[in-house]
Amino acid sequence: MPSKTDWARLKTDKAAANPEHPEAAVKHIVRGIVRRGLQPLPSKASISLRVDQDVLEWFKAQGAGYQTRINTVLRAFRDASV
């Protein structure tokens, strides 16, 4: 029987690679595996955006990745407006 992978341990920073070789960190390896065969990610622009506090709190309450979700909502609005 194959051994079980301790995924919780792999997700921690303690499992990160040697500082001399950050590209060998688990998160970079997993990202490379997941992205293989997919189109390159478009570049992102860093901006300062003012939104109502309640809107920001709602997105943050949905969990990690709230900025990505905000981007997805804005993209959907853009696409629906065409």
C-alpha cells in the first residue's frame, strides 16, 4: 500500500525549500504542475482602488483570494458590457 502524503505539512512554510533555491519550494513546484499546458497568465497591474468598506469586507469574508474574486467580477462586468 502506498504511503499517504501529509498535505497539511506540505502546505506550511516549514516545508519551503532552502533559501538558496526558492524555486524548489513546494508552492512553486505545484504551480508549475498545475499550469503545465495552460495558456500563460496575463500580467497584472498594481493599482490603488477605493471601494466602500462594506463591499471590501464582503469580499474578504468569502475567504482567501478576495482580490482575484474582485478581478473576476470586474472582468464579468466588462464582458457583459460588450
